[in-house]
Amino acid sequence: MPVTIKDVASLANVSPSTVSRVIANSPKISDNTKKKVYKAMNELKYHPNAIARSLANRTTKTLGLVLPSTEEDIFVNPFFVQIMRGISHYAQKKNYYIMYTYGKDELDEVKHIENLTNSRRVDGIILTTVRENDKCIGCLREIDYPFVVIGRPEDIENILWVDNDNFHAMYRVVNHLIQKGHRRIGFIGGESNLYVTQNRLEGYVKALENSGINVSKDFIKTGEFTEEDGYTGMKSMLKSQQPTAVVTTDDIIAFGAIKACKEDSKDIAIVGFNNTLLSEYQQPKLSSVDINAEKLGYFAAKLLIDKLENNNKNGISNYMIDTNLIERESTKLKV
């Protein structure tokens, strides 16, 4: 059987994408890595053909968008639709196309990234989540492939990213509820390994602490960004000391919390995040933090395309997008 790039990558202990970058003579791949790859190529008698070299150097005018979860889940949560709308808006202005993919978990997302970069089907990648020890970011950094992250990574050196100030956004919401007289305030968040959950939880905790309010573990629940987990988290919270208000990290989570409160006939102030269109049609209408998701997508595409076209004269590596609490019926009354 003929020797493939994957064979070379396995022997050199690097990713197939790194082998492709070495073949393309990328100046950003270290000399040490190049030596390992060339040595493996010689041992295996691998000779890249002209087609492979041309693929490594071509441009496609296409951006790869990596989304979490399944296609069905993506379109249940309007956040991702808003993100895609913003990305498409800027990409169309610059005559770029969007190719999106999604994975059932982080490792599946990495596999899709490797397929996109190995085949050179996209010029750059947009990631829509940030995790602890993020494998997607690690993969793209290793091969020095252009990418941008929606969310603030832990290590921001030489990374393009766009985000909200999630800490202060949640801090302001909780402080607003405290000023209304609430003291027993709960928190229901998404996955605990996501930085967006961690940053909003930190804002929640700090707001309580600064007002001299005890932080109760019984009032903190995390799960997935689903209505079901919002429902389960609210039900669990109601079994302990009942909160008078609950903040959530997503409108979809808040919808589940509202359902649980209705079943138990509990009148609890609830706040969501993302200000999706459905929030206004809840009963009661849901107060929510507008994170300007379309702007997040728009400026993510701008950062990446500016990099691809060497058009970032000011050296901008990130954008922080403003947030705004839209108050509706679910938090109108004071305690």
C-alpha cells in the first residue's frame, strides 16, 4: 500500500496537518518539528506530489465554523443561529463562504478540524466555545492554522478572540436583583468546564460576597445548555431553601426553570442570557441579558478575514462586545 501523510505523521509523532504545513514549507513550523517530519518522510520513502503541494498553498475563500453538539441541538438554541447570522453578514461582504460542521463531543470536533485542515478545504477556522485545556485550540495552535475563538481563552497570547465581559455582565444582573431586595439568589449554569459558565459564576459569587450575602452551594447548579437541565436544576434547588430569584447562563436554561416554577406554583424572579426572540413570549416574559450575539459572530469573522488578508494594520487581536439587561415581567416586582 502507498505511504500516506497519516503514516508520516504517526512516525514523526505529529498531526497530519503539521505534515501538510511542513510540505508547504510554513515558516511558522519550528525547525525541530520540520526535522522530525523530514526524517520520517525519508524513512518511509514518502514523496509529496505536486497536487499535494498545491493543496497546501491554495486559498478557498471559505471559513470553517465548528459548532458543538448535534444539528438538532444547534437549531434549538437560537444563540448559534444568531452567531451564524453575524458571521455570514461579514463573510458575504468580503466574498467568503461558510462551511460548518459539528461534533458530538470535543474529540469529535478535533477530528472534524483535522479533516478540514488536512484537506485545505477552508482558509481558517471559527470556534464557538472555549473549554478548559481546549483540545480544539491546541490542535490549531500546533499546526499554526488561522483561527478565531468566540469566547476568551485562558491563554490569549497570539490568539484572535471575541467575547462579552461575562464576569461583569452577571455581576451587574445579580447586583440589580440585590437592589430589588433579593437575598436568596440561585444560579443555574451550563457545563462547568466552559469558560463562559465559569466567568458568569464568578460574577454571581462576587456580587453576593460584596453585598455580604452568604454563597450557598445548594443554590448553584450546573449541567448542559438545555431546557431539561434548567428544569432539573430548578427542581433540585426548590428542594432546599427556596430562592426568591434565579440567574441562568442561557435563555434555554431559564425556560426550563420557569416550567419547574409553574409546576410548583412558585413565584421566583428569573433572568436569562442571550435575549433570544422566544424570551419575550414566555409567561411571564423573561428578563434576559442581550449579549449582541450577531456582533460576536460579525467581529469574529472580521478578525479572521483581516488576518487571512493581512489587513490588520492596528494589530487588533480581540473585541469585547457590550451587554445590556432587558428587563421584562419575570423580574419586575421587588421582594
